Amino acid sequence: MDLDQQIDVFHGQVSPAMAYVYARLSDVPADGDWQLQGRINGPACEHAHMLPATVPMLPQKSDPTPLACGHLPDPCYWSPRTPALYSVDIDVICNQRHMTTVRRVLGIRTLGKKQNHLFFESRRWVLRAVDQNLVKSSTISQWRDASASVWITDPDEATCIESSQQGILLVADMRQCSDNTLRFDKVRAIAHWPSVAIILVRHDMQIDDLVALRCPNILLAQYFPAGMQICPAASIGLVVVEVDTTQTFAEQIAKVSLPIAAIRRITGAEHVPAARALCDRLQGDLAAVGDFAGYIIKGE
């Protein structure tokens, strides 16, 4: 068994005074007394000076999966403005023998939903994302300067690493999964990077239970074409709806109780600032219908 692939690192309850960080061995071998322990090191940030420290992670009594927990005082959050990263080293122990040490990068990203809005760092937050394929050649700094999130199809790990370091929030479009199911194996390599805040599936896709179990800090979104009845899956936290006409959009979302992101398709290429401005235009066009959780510009 590849123990490295079975270790999940995630945060639980977070406040300005304390963050609870967990490590879990998700698939426990049948034999042996397995335990986890480790260390949280950091934070470090590309865009701000921070004072690093080391906090222990201690074994917890848990059944059936081994768990370690660290109490991180005065946590520094990961955000596009200050992408603070922690390095977490997890020691895997079986029958009091050290088996391996696994390193993970952790960002404490407090993105979640409340009623029909998104919240980031305890404040209401509106997603404004642009399709990466829509823009002309761009740099990371242009995305940062425009305060734009990136809609990206099936991102590779290198993109997730750079975006995590630089503070670029990604909407990972996973609608192309061939077997009509989003399985954990498909997102294993990217799900633990803090830049990957939202994973998007099609309206007709199934979601493997392991995705929600092993990616507790990810917001799952579901895409619905214009005019289609909206029936989100149980684990969905954001509904993404394509805009055809304002009236059709208003009728389509009338009974939706989840946060909604509106998406508009356009043709042609744009520079990042111009494409980001189209998110604001879409918001203005839909103002008479409602105040939504996100506005996305997508290429045809």
C-alpha cells in the first residue's frame, strides 16, 4: 500500500484565535496498531513577511481511521491577498515503528456557504471568475491585479502549486470525466492545494462519496445549462447556471436555495482586466433579478 496516497491533511474549526488541523490515514491496513503524529511548520507567504513557528500534531483516539490533531494558535489564513502556507509533516507509525513521513502543504482557506451566499474569512464574498482559455497570454500578476479567479479545465498539479503560492483562486472544471462520475482518484493530486477552492461537475454527474469525505475543505459546484431544471446533488454547495435571457434565468433559479453563480458565454479573446470587467457587467445585467454568489465569464 502506498501510504503517501492515503494521508489527508485538512483543517476543521477555525477562528482568529485557533485553527484545528487534522491528519488522517484514510485506508487503514488490516494488521497492526497504526498511529499518526507530526508537526505544523509556518506560515510562509510570497507576498508578506510572517513569523514561522512549529506546532505538534498529536495522535487522537479515533475509530476506525487513525487521526492526529494540531492546535494552531493565531492562524494566518490563505487568501488571494495573503496566500499563507503551512508545511505539515506527518509521521506514520505502526506497532511503534516509524514507517514513513509524509509532507503536505496546507492553506487555511475559510471559504464556505451560508444560506444563498458565499463567505470568505467570515465576510460575504462574491466569486468573479474568468475562463483561462478566453484570455490572451497572461501572467499571474495580471490575474492578481484584476482580482480575478481562474476557471480552468482539469488543472495539473504544477498550476495548482504556483496558484497556491501566488494567491490565485481556481475553479476546477471537472465536467469532462469520462465515466460520468467524479471519483476521488481524479482529484487526488489537486484537492489538497489551497488554490483549488471550487470543483465543478456537470448537472448529470455522480459524485463519489470519497470526494466529500476526503476533501472537506473543498466547495463542490454543479453546472446547469440555461433553461434546465435545477436538481443539485446532496453534496453540492454552489449552483452554476448559464444565462441565456434574464427572464429565463430568473425562472430557472426561482426555487433554488443554494448559492448561485451566473455564467455568461462570450466569443473572442480578451485581456484579463477586460474579461474581469465583464463579470461586473453581468452582475449589473442581473441586478433586477437578484444579488448572486458569483459571476463567471466563459468562452464558447
